Amino acid sequence: MLARTDVLGDLDRRVTHQLANGAASAGTVIPADAWRDDEALYLQFDLPGMDRSSIELTTEHHTLTLTAERPSPVPADARPVLTERPTGRFTRRLALSDALDTAAAEAAYDNGVLTLRIPLAAHAKPRKIAISGGAPKQLTA
């Protein structure tokens, strides 16, 4: 039986949908960009002012969860005059395709930008099938 599938197209649709509609449940959204090549999916998240030690990335059941925390710069004994920058704990969840190898994911944090690289799983990568020569043979199941 043949099934018409487009694993990489499905991956693109899922990520695009998640980034457009998968905003944080309340409050501030962690902005993100995503792109892919023939080897991996790349995600970048803006996390300005957050200490690397407060950032946590986990994957479970094809869901990526990013949590990070930015403490308030206002001392406890001070009266805030203007507070526009969001503080507290932030979470972003994205559904991931099974076409990704989350066990081999790598992350780096530089200048307030978290970059995540998730390689495509071996079964999702295009591969060539060798064609032998000679007379046609009956293939066995």
C-alpha cells in the first residue's frame, strides 16, 4: 500500500502553525524564528536580560518546552516609577514532528538569543536507492 506523505512539509506546517498560534497562555510571548535545511530544524528565541542558568529546555512526547525567568530589577524596598519590561517566569511550548531527532538536539545562548538545532531523524532524511542492472527479477516479500 502506498501512502502519500510529505514528512518535511508536515514539519514546516507544524512549526509555522505553532509559532503563529502557540503563544504563551497568558502575558508575554517569547518571540521565536524557525527555519530548516536538509539536515536540521533551527529555532531561535529572544530572551533578553535572562541569565543562562534560568533557562531550561526539555522535550517529552514530541513537545518542546522552554522556560526562563527574568527577575525584577527593582529592589524590594523601592517604589517603581515605570515598569514596562516583563519580569517573572515565562514558558513556551511547541509540538515537534517525529521527523526530528530530539535526542541529538543542541542549544547555545549568546547575547540574549537562544539557538536550538534539532537534526532530522534518519528516517526523515531523503536517501537514494541503488538500482541494480540485469534482467527483471521477481521481488519476494
